[in-house]
Amino acid sequence: MSVKLTDLRRAAELRPDLYRTYAELERRIGHTLSPTRRPLPEVMGIPPVAGSDSENLTGPVGA
């Protein structure tokens, strides 16, 4: 099964709290959830932001 980056970005926009949870989990356990072995913030190009509004997640990838 393959997931498109646009799908992951949209999921992060819709559920920034869940995105932060997964990014924090990766950081805490020192392992990624991706078969690419790249952490979510690197793959997505967006940091696990502290706020719950999705406007922080809508910038261009890598910004």
C-alpha cells in the first residue's frame, strides 16, 4: 500500500493534534513509522507545531 504525500499533508491539516502525536512518538522512541526511515517532519516538510489550528500546516512542503 502506498500513501501519497498529498494525502499525508491533508491528514496533518485535518488532525494536527494526531500529526503532533505521531511526530513526537517518533522522536521519543528514536524510530520512524515510515518504511523510508525518514521522520514525519522531514517527509512532510512541516514541523510538529504546538497550536491546534491547521494554518501552521498549510505552507509549501519544505518551507
